[in-house]
Amino acid sequence: MTALARAWRGVRWYVRELTGEARWDEYVERCARDDVVPMSRRAWERHRADAKEHDPQARCC
Amino acid sequence: MATTTPVRRPGGPRRRPTPAGVAIWGGIALVGAVCWTVLALSRGEEVSALWILFAALASYAIAYRFYARFIADRVLQVDDSRATPAERLENGQDFDVTDRRVLFGHHFAAIAGAGPLVGPVLAAQMGYLPGTIWIIVGVILAGAVQDMMVLFFSMRRDGKSLGQMVREEIGVVGGTAALIAVFAIMIIILAVLALVVVNALAESPWGVFSIGLTIPIALFMGFYLRYLRPGRVSETTAIGVALLLAAIIVGGWIDDTGLGDTLTLSHETLTICLIVYGFVASVLPVWMLLTPRDYLSTFMKVGVIVLLAVGLVLARPVLQNDDITSFAMDGDGPVFAGKLFPFVFITIACGALSGFHALIASGTTPKMIAKESHVRMIGYGGMLMESFVAISALIAACVIDQGLYFAMNSPAGATGGTASSAAEFVGTLGFTLSPDTLTQAAAAVQEPTLVSRTGGAPTLAVGISQIFSDAFGGGLAAFWYHFSIMFEALFILTAVDAGTRVGRFMLQDTIGNVWHRFGDTSWKPAAWSASAIVVAAWGYMLYVGVTDPLGGINQLFPLFGISNQLLAAIALCLCVTLMLKHGKARWVWVPLVPLVWDLVTTMTASWQKVFSDNPAIGYFAQADRYREARDAGQVLAPAKDGGQMDQIITNSTTNGVLQLTFAILVIVVVANAVLVWIRAIRAGGLPTTEVPAVPSHVVAPADFFATADEKAAVREWEQSRLTGSRR
């Protein structure tokens, strides 16, 4: 059971890291550490999407 | 602040092999040796595809463990005490220290696409052995080496692009030639990939329906992520994948409805659709279409690779073709013309040696690496994984009935387009295939016909459908066929979107040097016109391929393979240059051997495609033959009228000119580089643009699995970081 739970946690961690979802948690944590009020998730994600707009990434054949 | 020493240092004491290690690696070597021996000695018997699979896996494991480590430690001398650009320049956006396993996922998603699925399928006309050997040996000694070295050199230069590095390290002439080559090669690659999609979807209402639906699905995901649930990527992707599977299932009912006829599109209509789509996709904001499509495509990529590996082991299919066919020796194969040397080496580019990867290894990945030693796992390991995809695709093409294989992959001009004429044509090649079998095969996957469905995707889909039906049962052949078409089209459309966008940025950047305003990527008129130019360029080549009476894949695929490997020549040339400039002439053979091999094959292929007097191979000989016939008032098959004669003449001339241009550009880069090599060897090394070393504070394990020591070091480091930040 614990092995299964560990595996599930691992998969969940990997997926959240790969999709970038974990970045939001990191941001909120950082804000808490620095005593800053974080911006809304909507605004934050929009900011990230805008950054992506000007940094195209090739996808290979 | 933490000052823990990093886990690995170059030139440190070499670890002594443990008895367990010796036993494991000895066992893997034995498995590999047995598999290779069986493959080498089996003649005219039933050979299981698993021998290929395990020969590949054992060879990869040994290469990764020994050769890649040798390159990292001795040749490149990766130094984990040195901070990577991600650590020095961390900004939370492009420069970002990333977990090695996560970055492996990102890098693999960026390098792997439809390429390794298509090339091996076409190369199967030469038998299973040439493709197998080239994919495995090629990746170990060339492809993975290139990816890893370019990644390393770019990382040591703050993530500079390939073009930039060639200009700064080789020279302005070489750099300019490389820049033009990169742009032109990208256009060809996009055109050929788009051609694969057109060939897979033409006259297939089910395919058009389910691929068409990916656009609204991606749009829905984009809006969902932006407005309803910002940032919930996994949840959105799960919904998207469910919708995607539903789209494939519903597609099966379309044929019998009124929509069936509406969605039966000709090659020409699909070409126009694709061109319009490409333009719109490249000017829309990325969050709307490109990003969500990328999530879908990445998910499908991983899912399909896992399914394919499991399916192959469960189904244990038997290879249906010869080890080496007569086409390999005589060069008269119907899928593409030319002999084993050099054409098998350029037909299979992705999966063995792909120059395009050098653009990715010098793009985002080097800016995210946490530790220098990770170049081995991400660069070399990522390419091995792509090679595994190529091996699986090769197996899928070799386990289907070979009469069916040639009926599907020979151009319509040869097969005549109907089941009976195709069966007759296949008979002349020495295979027995009844028209009924062909019709039944098409009915089994619910396609109107399988005759001359060139481009590789339909053949792969038939192979995968057969393997999955055997492995998982359930009579779902038609579903699996369309599932395969779907994922391949999905990869390709993602590559087309992203490629058009990258091309647009390159063009804006280049023109921006002369006309400053044009370089502003937010300025709509520049963005739109640059996109239009890029789309027009690949759109024209796509049109050339689609309308070519000689068969677009037959004509354009060699151009695609050669250009991809010419790009690899430029990348390897840069690696050789940097080895010599860094005074490491002793190890220069590591990139030099693949470079020489790559130049020999691509230049021989280019020479034959340009100067061969055999009209089946040489583009200009082909144009001449049809020009003479036209001037004499004749119509030569497969052309049906004077218009098609003109078309062949124009197309073949265009292809020949492009082929010649690519080869000359690469020769310019190589010639420029040789001058630098001579200077570097005489001086025993030259200054480079490598960024000076800065001590690293990040601690991270070096390989996929952390050792106990590494885990302890990471724990200690994290602890000290926490106490450090509290102070």
C-alpha cells in the first residue's frame, strides 16, 4: 500500500512538474516567504502565456 | 549559504566495478550479442520481431552506460562544480533550474514527432536489417552524440542557438550559410510532414472528421485554461484526451451519414485547408491553439510509445519481409529509388541522426539544465528514446503482409489506383496478393481503399492496428488504425504550427537587422507578412508534392532526409571545431567520425539526386527525359497529358535546384570550418566564446536514478538552504 501510494505521489509530482502546474505553488510559497501578496492565479498564468508568445519553441519532426 | 561540494567531478577517482555491476552488464551484453547473432544468421526462416526489439534495448543500455559516460567524463569533461546558465541567470522564465527528469520529458517531447515514425516505414522496402542496423548504430555513434555535444556546447555559452554558435566559432561566411540552410531545411521539413498528413487524410472521411475535431477541442482547451480554470493543465489535458478518443470513435459512424461525402476530400482541397490552417494557427495567440495542442500531442506521444512497447511484447509478431531485399541491391524499389548506400541512411534520419535536434538542443533545453552532467541523460538519453520509437515503427512496417506494404507505398502512377491493378503491379514485384485481400484489408480498417496510400502514416497505422489487435484483442482494428492516424497527424500539425512560428521569428529577426521595425514580433503587419511568407514557402513545396504525377513522397522524401542530415553535418562540424578550439584534438574523433560518415552519405546522395543520369534518381535527368519527350510531342507515363508533363519538368527542376543549394551551403560551412580547424590545430587551441566558470551551489543527482550518496547530498543541501533562508 505504501509503495503504491509512493508511486502515485511520484507520478502526480512528475505530471505537475511537467505541465508547469507546480510553478504556481512555488510562486505562492515564494511570495509567502518574502511577505508579498501574490497576484491572482488568472493574472499570473496570463503573464506566463504572454511570455510564451514571444519565445517560440520548435517541435521536431 | 550552502557550499556543499557537488556530487561528481571530472578526473576524480574512477569507481571500481562491483561484482553485481559486472554481472548485470555482462548479462545485458550477452542478451544483446545473442539477439544480434540471431538477426545476423537467420536466413529465410521465421524471425520474431522481438529479436530486433531486444537487440536495440541491450545496445542502448550499453551505449548509455559506457559510451555516453565516456563522452561526458573524458571528451566533454562535464564539471558539476561549474554553475549552469539556469543557475547563474535564473529568471523563472527561460532560464530556470529544472529537475533532470522533468527536463528529460520536455526535451523528448520537443525532439520526437512523426519523423521517426515515417522514415523507417519507407526504409522497410530494403528489408528489416539495413534499417535496424542504421537506427541502432547510427543513434549510438552519431545521433545521440550530436544531441549531447550540441547541448553541452550551447549550455557552456548561455544557451546560444546553433546559427549563432556557427557564426561566432566558425566565421561569418559559415554562419550566414548555416542560417540560410537552417531556414530552408525547416521549410522542406514542414512541407514533407504536411504531405504525410495530406496523404493520410485524403479520401478518408473518418480521418478528416477526427483530425478536424482536434481544432475545436484544442480551442476549447485553450479557452478553458485561460478563462475557466487558469493553470489546471492536467485536468484540461484529461478532458481533451477524452474528447479526442470520442472524436475517433464517432468518426467511425460518419461514413454512413450525409457528412461522409462532404468530408471525403481530395488531396488538393486538403492542401488548401492545411495552408490556411497553418497561417491562422501561426498568427493566433499561442494560448488559443498551439499550447493546448502541444499538451494533447505530448500526452499522446507518451501514451502511444508505452502502448507500442507493451503491444509488441504481448503480440510477439513475426517479420514478414526479407532481411535485405533485392531493391536494396538494385536500387529499383517502388517506394523510393536508389540503392542501400546511400539511401537507407538518408531515408531514416530521425531516430538515427537528426540535424533538427541540434536546433532544440541549442534552444530552450540548455537554459534549463540544473547540472552539467545532465547533458548525458537529457541529450544522449533523449535521443536513445527517440531511436526506440523508430525501431518500433520499423517493426510495425515489417510485420504486415509485404504485398500489402508495396500496394500501399508505391505511387499511384505505378499501382494504377485500383485493387486489381495494384495486385497485378505487386505481382510484378514478386509478391502474391489478390485484389480481394486488398479490398478486405481496407474494409477491416474502414477505409475506402489502401492502394497507394503513400507517406508512411497509413502503413504504420495498419501495422500498429495489427499489433494492437493481436496484443489486446477485441476486433478493434479500425479504431486502432484511426487512432494511429490521429496521433501521427496530431504530432505533425503541432510541428507545423510551431515550425511556422519559429520560421516567422527567424525571418523577422533576420529582416529586422536591416529594417529595425520588422523585427518587432508584436507588430502585427510584420508578424502577419512574415507568417504569410513562411506558409507560402512550405505551402508551395507541399503543392509540388501533392500534384506530382511521379508521387510526392517518392520525389520529396529524399530531399527531406538529405536536408535533415545536412543540418546534422553543420551541427557536427561545429562540435569538431569546438573540440579543436578547446585543444582536445585527442578526442576529436568522437564528433569527427559521425561527421565524415554523414558527409559521405549526404554528399553521395546529393550527387546522385543532382547528377545521376538515371531518371528514376537524378532530378535533372528526370526533367530532361520528360522535356525531350514533351518536345517530341509524346506523353510519358505516369503523366496523362501535356500539363502533367510540364508539372514533372518544373517540379523535378525545383527539387534539383534545392538539393544542389543545400549541398553547396553545407560545403561552404564545412570549408569555412576546415580553415578554423587548421588554425586551431597549429595553435594547439583557440579562444572560444565559452562563458568562464562560476562555482555552482546547486546539488542534484547525475542520472535517472539517484544513488544513496547523491540522495544524502541533496538532503543535506536542502536542509542548509532552508536554514540559510531563515537567517
